[in-house]
Amino acid sequence: MTIRGKLYTFVSLLTVMLLGISYFALFITMDILSKSEHIYEEQLRGLALLGQSERQITSLHLSVTDSLLADPGSPLPQSPGDTRKALEFFQGYEDAVNLPAEESTSLAGFEPAFQRWQGLLEDIRALLTREQKDQALSVFQGDYNAAHLSLLALLSGLSEQTAQSAQNNYTQVRHYGWTLLVFYNIYAGIGIVLGLLILWTVHTTVLKPIRQVTTRVTQLSSSEGDLTMRLPIQRRDEMTQLAGNLNSFIDKTETILLVLRNALLEANQVKSGIMESIRQNSSSAVQISANIASIADQITTMERVVTQATQAAQDVHQGVTIIEEQIINQAAMAQESTASVGQMIESIQRLSRIAQDRQQGTSRLSTTLREGEEKVQGSLEAVQTMHDDIDSILSMVKLISGIASQTNLLAMNAAIEAAHAGDAGRGFAVVADEIRKLAETSSQQSQSISTVLSGIVEKIKSALDATQFTSRVYEGIQSEVHTLTSAFQDITDNTQEMNQGGSQVLQAMEQLNHHSQTLTEQAQNLGSSNQKITAIMEHLGNISSFVDQSIGEINQGMQAIADSMESLNALSAGLDQSLEAADQNIGRFKLSEPRQA
């Protein structure tokens, strides 16, 4: 989008925004009017409630009047609940209208007047209830009528004030709304005028100078590089600053092109010298490459000879290493065999000592087993005696149980005889009953004892069987211990013979170990000498490889130099073309200084 289009768009959006604000304010005004009408409706509803309160009071007044004019046997006036309805209607009016007390004198005086009227009405009702109609008529014609008329006057005044207040509020709100409408329409008109004025100002002060500068810049761009043209400077505004900056840019561009043209002339002279140096360096590089190739061939021959010598030294070193490893392994095996024989002799000695200790232990175990067998036999006899004693106890328990049964039977007979004796046998009946209870308790206890003793007898039988089994086990262990003692004696005799043979083997292994150590030292000396020879040959091979590598790097460097020379030749040709193209393009510009030959 052009600057002109952007400016028109901006001003149009500004105008639309002003109109939007104006109509938004109009919307707010109409909303205020709507709310005011709502308030007016609430005031009308309050008037309706006030009218209902007045009608309720009038209805009560007519009811009292009818009661006073009616016969003595007529029904009484309405209940006091009707007066509360009138007061509730008035309170609903206050809630709906919500008038301040200082704006209405009738609003503050209504409740005292209503209470006075209500009190007189109650007095009249009370007099009518007591059938004092004359006094009730006197009160009705006097204070009651005055209070009733005063209350109606207050209600009428409140109605007029409420209606007038509602009308005034509605008139003020309508006037205020129309005032806002006129004000915002004027504001919208002023916004439109301001928008048009801004458009005209932008057109005359911005767009016109921009169009002039655009025209001159178009001429400058279509003039095939004429840098002698300049933009006119006529005003003192942003466009003038822009024209001055463009003129300064053209001056600097012309200066740069002049310097660049002179630099191109100097570059052509330098290019000629570089081309001559490149040709000389190329011939020298060819000679150096030939000499390096000859040196490389000689180094390769020397490296091959060194490699063969190194391989022979390595073969000798490998043979010596194998012999040395075998000697070391033999010595190690001899040492291990010596150590194993020593450990075997120590193990045989320990085994002999252990066998002797175990032989003594088995002897003690045999003695202990004999003592244990004797104690088990004593336990067996004690358990058998206990079993016989418990059989005797069971016989006594059975005897006690029989005595308890007979006692219980005698107690029952005594109780029957006491019952036959009547009051004379009552004491005897009590004693017979206690004897019966004692007999039953004795019978129960004897049964419990019999049960417990039966369990003990079973356990004693189990213990007797276990004791007999233990006795048989002791006899078997005694036989095995005797056999084990004989075996330990045989082991002790054999270990002593093995100990003597092992000592002889140990002496022979120590002599073999001494000879193996001597042979190992000689093999190590031979291996050390061979390692020195191998190290010297490897060092010589490394030197030869390093020289060969260096010659290769020199050869690569000379090849890189040759490639660089060829690249420089190609770059020189390209540079010549670039300089010629740059000279032609700079020549298209029209500069203030003439071109030198």
C-alpha cells in the first residue's frame, strides 16, 4: 500500500471512530432514558399501592359507620387484620417510590396519623363490643372523623407529590437525553469536519511534496547513472530534509565511484606484476619437485632394508621370548609343586593330629554314652514306677466317684423323707440338699481327675516308648563309636607313613627349583640383549619412516604450490575479466570528473 493510501486509510478510520464514539454515546443516552422510564413505572406502581391503602382505610371507615347505624344485635366491624393490610400497602408504596423524607412532609406524618386513627378505631370497636353504642358514636363523630379526614388528606397529598415527582423526573430525563443527542450530533459533525480538514492538510503538505520528490527520483533512476543530477531544495520540512539527504547520498556515491575507478586502474598494474611472478615460481616449483622425487626413491630403498633387518630381529626376539616363557613356566610349576608338596605334608600332619584328637574324643564319647545309657535305664524304671502309681490313683478316684454317687442317692432319699415330714423336716431338707450338691461336686471333680490322669497315663506310655527307643539308639551309637575309634587309629598310622614320603619329595623339588631359577636368569639376560637390538632397529625404522613422511609432505606441499599456481593463473584470468566488467560498469556513470586515459 502506498503512503497516500495509508494516510487516507488512517484518516478514514479516525472519522469512523469518531462517529462510532458519537453513536455509542447516543446508545448510552437512550439506555438512560429507558432506565428513567423504568423508574417512572415504579412510581406509578407506588401510586397504585397508595390507592389500595386509601381504599382499605375507606372500607374500614364504612364498616364502622355501618356498625354504628345498625341495630344493637348487628355483627361487629371487621377484624384488626384489615388495618394491617392498609399499613402493608403503604409500606409497599414506600419501598416502590423510595422518596426522601425531606421532600415530602406527608410521608413523615403518615405513620403518627395512621396510629392515631387506628387507636380510635380500636376504641370504637371495644365500645361496640361492650354495647356502649352512644359513647362509640360520640368518639366517631368527634376525634375519629378528624383523624380519618387528616389521614385521607395525607394520602391525597402523597398521591399528588408522587405523581408530580414522577412527571418532573420523566421531564428532566427526557430533556437531558435530547440535550445529549444534540451534543453528540454536533460532536460527530465536528469530527467529520476535522477529518476532512486533516485530509486536505495531508494532501497539501505531505502528498504533494512526496509526489515532487518521487518524480525527480524517477528521473534520476531512468537517466543511466547520471550522478550530476540533484533534487531541488525549496521548503523547510521533512521532504526538504529527504531531498538534502538524497543529494548527500548521491555526492558520496559519486565520490566512491571516483575512488573505485582509480583503484581499478591501480589493480590492473598490480595484476601484470603478479602474473610475471607466477610464471617464474611455476618453473622453480617444477625443478624442486624433480629433486624431491629422487630423494624419495633413495629413502624408500633404505626403509625396505631397515624393515627386513627389523623383521629378523623381531623373529629372534620372539624365539627368545618363547624359551624364556617356557623356562619361567617350568620354574613356576616347580615352585607350585614344591609349595603343593609342602602344603600336602602340612595337611598330612594336621590330619594326623586331627585323627589323634578325634580318637581321644571318640573314647570320651564312648564313656559318655555308657553313662547316658545307664541314666536312660534309670529314667525307664522311674517312668514305669510312675505308671504303676497313677493306676493306683485311678482306682482311688473310681472309689471316690462311687462314694459320691451313693451320697447323692442318700441325699435324694433324705430330701424325699424331709418333704414327707413337712415343716418339721425343713432343716433336714436343707442339709440333705447341701449334701447332694457336695456329692455332685465330688463326682464332677473325680471325673475331671480321672480324665486328667488318663491323659497323663497316655503321655507316660509315650515317654516310656521314647525312653526305650533312646536306650536302643544308645546301644547302636556305642557300637558305631567303637568302629570309628578303630578307623581313626588306622588313619593315624597311614598319615605318619605319608609324612615321611612327602619329606623326601620336598627335598627333590627344592633342588629342581634352584636349577630352574639359574636357567631363568640366563634366558632373561639373552632376552634383554635382543630387546636392545630390536629397539635400535625400530628407532632406525622410525627415522626412515619420518624422513619418508617428511619427503611425502614436501612433495604434497610442492604439488599444492603447483596447484595454487594454476589456481592463481585461473583467478588472474577471472580477475582480468572482473576488472574489465567493473571498469565498463563504472564507465556507465556520468561523473563530475573526466576519466583518465
